Amino acid sequence: MKKKCFALLACALLLTGCAAQAQTQEGFAMATIVSQTVYAPSGDILARNYDTVRVLENSLSKTLPGSDIYRLNHEGGTVVFSSADTARVLESCLFYAEQTGGAYDPALGRVAEAWGIGGDNPRVPSEEELQKLLAASGYEKLRIDGDTANAGGAWADLGGAAKGYALDAIKANLAEEGVTDALIAVGGSVYARGKKAGAAWKVGIRDPFSGAADYLATVELTDLCISTSGSYERGFTQDGTYYHHILDPKTGYPVQNGLVSVSVINENGLLTDIYSTALFVMGLEAGMKHAEEHGIDALFVTEEKKIYRTDGFDYAFTLVGEGYRIEG
Ligand code: ADP
Ligand code: MG
């Protein structure tokens, strides 16, 4: 009996010898967790993907001295980028800034810096300070020409775009390596490629009112990205008021419009990252209208635990959070 089992096992090993196995890795980059599950014959692709995220971070970070974006913000004048990705991302950011009427603004770095959210010493800037910083900010000041750019005195901040772009770069890696099935998360941005054991990937959307491990809902995705922007993600409380990291480009203050999170699903990772932020800024009514007009699949969650979805948002949506009401 023992011999027979061994023979069967050996056979199975032979059959699956070079087949794709689930390879997993968890790392930290872009100030968040990077987690990967990849079906591949070896784990080499994990290291390649992780490296891709870190290389991008080294160009796109606004806090790492020497990065393209750091130099753009601090050297003044026209800067020659060392990575071709930087101009590519910035160009896309400007496109979406215009398309969203400035709700997504990649040049709010000075304002974000004043709040210091996510850093060790967050604070509430004065109204006067915010007005001054806002006047020196805004995507209209950015000029890009080939691999050179000038921020016009504003500071670029790609915190709402880099993670989505990283997913697109990983998608290219996976395609190149012939990997058909994978699930990659860079913070609140997730890419589901192919399937898991023959079925679509089931991806959880975080419950804004619960811990990081609790889901509001699950969706089933194949070859799609999903990004969620939530006020719960980064913030601080002072004198009983909660201040979070998604800023209203018109006022310089954290957005307060009754929303707690927005999720966007699309093939394009960068689009999902940018649009989850942009629709959050627009608010439920204007955001819903904009999303429908631009064919963007989005889900809005309000402070009152009401859930609203665009017409195209299906993806086998299954509510698991408690106390929520689906309104549309
Ligand atoms: P997260 O970084 O948690 O994934 P988002 O994708 O929503 O969240 O991006 C928020 C980040 O983008 C902020 O931390 C800040 O760096 C930047 N940001 C804040 N407000 C805006 C805005 N209106 N437009 C573009 N970027 C913004
Ligand atoms: Mg975003």
C-alpha cells in the first residue's frame, strides 16, 4: 500500500513538475503593503514585480531625495527626468486632472505637506496658510515636454496615482513572463489577472467602519483592477475633528461630503487609482454623474452606510458588511 501511494505521488509530481504553483510574497513599498499571489513555475517573478514597484517608487516618491518628483519639486526650474516612467505618469495625471475638472489634482504637494498626514507631526494649517499654498499649487502650473518638466512653483504629489501605475507595470511583467493567473495588491489597489483554480478571483472591498481584515463586500474579477480610496486610510484627530488625506483642491481641506469610500474597477490600474480619489472629491451626486458619463464603474459608500453603484457595476457584488443598505 505504501509503495503504491509513493508511486502515485511520484506520478503526480512528474505531471506537475514544471506546472504553475501558487507563489506568494508580502513586501513593503510606496508606504504600503505589496502582496502577491502568482501562479508560476518559480518565484522569480515575485522578486521582479517587487523590484518594479521599488524602482517606480524611487522615481515617483515626493519624499525620497533624488527621486524625479523630489527634484521637480525642490530644484525649481526645468528638470530632466531620469526615468521615462515619470513623464508618462505625469502626462496621464494631467489628462485625468483635466477630465475630472481638477477634482484629481497631482500638484497639491504643498498643501499635503502642510497637513503632514501620514507623517509623524500632522497638524491643522491656518486658513491663511492654506490659501497661500493653494495659490502656489495646481496642475495648470505643470509643464511636461518629453522627459523634462517644470512644476511652475507647485509641488507634484503622485500619492493618488503611483500604486495604480505600479499595477500596470506589473501587468506588463506578467504578460512578458507568460503568467496567466495572479492577484497583486499595492495598498488599496488590486489587480486580478486570469483566475484562481478556474474561477474568477474574489476580491474583498474593505469595510470603512471596521478593521483592515473586515470586508464590506466581495467582487469577482478577471483581468481587472480595483482601487479604493477611503477617508479611513490615513488621518488624525484633533480637538474632536478627524482630518484625512483626501484633499479638496478648491479649499485645501480634507473632503467632507458624507462619503467614506469610493471604489473603481477598470482594466487600467492608473485610471482606477486616480478615479477613486477623483470621485471621492466630487461627492456622491456629481461623482455618480461623472462616472456614468465617462463609462466608469464605481461604488460609493456613505457615512450612513448606504451603498450606491453605477449601472455598469456588477462583478458578482456580494455584500458581507453589517448594517449597510444598498441604495443603487
Ligand atoms: P491612498 O494613497 O490611501 O491609496 P488615494 O489613492 O485616494 O489614497 O490617494 C490619496 C493621496 O493622493 C493623498 O495621500 C495625497 O498624497 C494625494 N491627494 C490628496 N488629495 C488629492 C487630490 N484631490 N487629487 C490628487 N491627489 C490627491
Ligand atoms: Mg487613488
